[in-house]
Amino acid sequence: MIKMKRFSVILAFISAVCINAQTNAQIKLSGGNENDVFTKAPEFKWNTTSHDFGKLELNKPGTFVFTFTNTGNAPLVISQVKGSCECTKAEFIPTPVPPGKTGWVKAIYDSSKLGEFNRNVTVTSNIDGGPVNLNIKGEVLNKKK
């Protein structure tokens, strides 16, 4: 019984050493160092997360394309974009964005009502930290000024 416990402890120790050696080999192969944290996660770096349309003419929708770069180390996949009301529609890049590449989300504001607006487009993706909100604002006038 004691020999079995001793064997289990030795086996656990050898396993830990092997796992550590494998991790260090991965660090060296990747060009990193022991302080690097290995995560396979995508990451947004937006050019901007807000846009002011200024003054829009009644019934002439405003469109703005938000662009981003995937600064993570795994493909970034957008699963859904949703406007904060029926007046705000959104489209997005339909394919995964590889690390270092650029993607987009298009916000379209239906300017069929007069007055100021301040709306969000919520972007759901596979990044850590949950959804991202993009903001659009402006004012709809009878005639463009």
C-alpha cells in the first residue's frame, strides 16, 4: 500500500515535469518567454467605436462602416449585430477575420423621423469580455443644412 502511494506521488511529479517541459518548448517555438500567457483568443482593435452623422436629411438614411483589426491570435467571428431600435440596422463581415486582418460592421440609420438620435449597435462575437457597443448619433432635419 505504501509502495503504491509512493509510486502515485512519483508518477504525479514526473507528469508535472513533462507538462512544464512541453509548455516551455511551446514558448520557445513561439518566440516568447516564460512570462507569456498562452491564450488562443481574438481581439478587436476598432478604428473608432462612435460616429456622429451630424445633420441628415429626412428619408435619406445615414450609413457608416466601422472597421477593426483582429489583434488577437485566433480567428475573430462575429455571430450577431443588433441595432438598439427598429430604426437602426446593421450588417457585418460574414467570414472569420484572421489575426492581423481587418473586418467591418456597417450601421444604417433610417432617417424617417425628425429630431436628434443617439443609438447603439451591439456586436456579439467570440472575443473575451462580451459584446461591444458601437454608437451612432446625429439629427434628422427636413432639409440638409
